[in-house]
Amino acid sequence: MRYRKLDANGDYVLGPNAFLVNSPETVAQAVETRLKLWLAEWFVDTKDGTPWNEKVLGKRLPGKNPDAALKQRILGTPGVKQITAYSSRFDGDTREFSVAATLDTIYGAATIQVTQ
């Protein structure tokens, strides 16, 4: 598994050491990238993406579980074996939804944190 590294701003890193290869960090970056892609955002495949508007954000209705959609998206990432710890939080003041998870990957344990 090989992914180009991203810097703190989410831009590609260039140069000789610009890739993550076969490591827990590689899988973690893949998960974070998949979570940050909104459903139908990528014109090449409008069926791909995280259903933020459809299933996560918005009015909370009885029986609606936003975490189920996010966990499904995480588990669908190549290299992820299971989620060993998961938490999410909505901050009404800043209107941010945060997800933190510890994952068991094919390369070892990885931790992710995504805020939308």
C-alpha cells in the first residue's frame, strides 16, 4: 500500500521521501482522506464519498445514528481490519463534528482524528 504524504494543510508533499508505504500511517491517511471526501464531491465517481449531508450532519432524528455511516466508511477502507475504539462529538458553538478512532490495520495500530 502506497500513499503520497499530505502536509498539515492537506497538500501533497513532494520530494524523495514523499510517500507512506506499508505502514499504519498509510492506512490512517487513507481513512482520513476517505472521511473528508463528501458524497458526490468527486466528479469521476459521484457515488463515492462520506454521506455527511445525507446521514451525519443536520437535524437529529430519533433512530438516526450518524456514527454508523462513518464506521461503515472507515471499515470500507483497504487495510482496515477493525475499529478498536471510536468516539464522535458535535460542538454546537463551532458547528464542528469530530471523529476519533483507533484502528487495527494490516500493518498494526493506527489512530485517526477528523473534524468537519
